[in-house]
Amino acid sequence: MIDSLNHIRGALTTLRAQSGIHRPFTFPDAHKISEGLFLSAWTHWEEFLHELLEVDLATDPQGFLRKDISRFRVRAAPERLAERLLSHPDAPDKFVEWDYSNVYARAESFLAAGHRYPQSLPRSNDLAFLKRIRNGIAHRSDRAKESFLSLARGNPFNLHAAQMRGITVGRFVFSHHWNGGFILEASLQLIEDSATILVP
């Protein structure tokens, strides 16, 4: 996952260098591309959580799967069964969410005590901000739009009325600051930091 985040960082560096007046990308282009880069980073985070929990379920000797089933017919059976248990238990009618709180709850249900997943990550509130940003890109519903707009207006971003005029999620993450840097770069760092808590 870190390689993917670094690839996104490289693309973002190029995008910043090539955006603006008399450059190949206009600022609206950069904003639209930034939405894609953000979605890519968030998708890698969710995939990381999914794959990590799947591996842990397949290999934890005291977890639900290995404790209850001592012998498998084929070598890859634990991984296949773990994937089926965790991925789509009600498919195709229900989509499994990979928010960290859900991952923790599933780890508590399926893994032995002392697993790697803390009840909450150190910046869980900030990860919730990222989820709202992600929803602002991925869902065009009124609810997702209002959630994003209230996020941009509220703490810690506090955009004033002039900054909110014509705001898009792409412009928000590309042009505004958070924790000493642009929101998109700070988001990439937050995802990386959260991942390295789970896999140091």
C-alpha cells in the first residue's frame, strides 16, 4: 500500500507542477484529477484493511477459523474461507463496509484476544473526515453533498463564505490546508500513518 501512496504522491507532485496559467492543466483540471487521486488512496486504504483482516483470520491459530477447523483439505482453503466470511456474507444484496470501526468489530468477533487492531486508531476522527470527503466524491446525493459542505465549513477547516463559493471536493483537497500542508497530501500521510500502526 505504501508503494501505491508514493505513486499517488508522485502523480500529485507532477500535477501541481503542471497546473495553472500557461500550463498543461487548468486548475479545474487539477481539481478533477485530485478527486481521482483521493479516491485511489481511500480505495487502497479499504483494500489494505480488508486484506489484512483476511490474512489474520486465515492464519490466527486461536481465531474463529483455525480454532474451530483444525484440518483443511487443500492448502489455500483457509484463505478462501476467510475471504468468503469477511467479504460478502450477504452478497449480492449487501455491500460490506470497510470503515475501521467495522474492521475492529469483526476482529473482535473472529480473532483471538490480543489481535493487532486497537479499538480506535489515534486519528480516528480525522479518518472520519476522509470518509466524508470520499463520499462527497463518490456519491452525488444531497446527503453526501451537505455532509461535505458542513465539513468544509466546520472545524478544523473553517472555510469562510468566500472560500465556499463554488467549492468542489477536488478544489477543497487540492487548494486548502490542513495540518500544515494541503489537504490531499495530509490525507495521504494520515492513511500511511494509520496503516503503519497496524503493520509497523
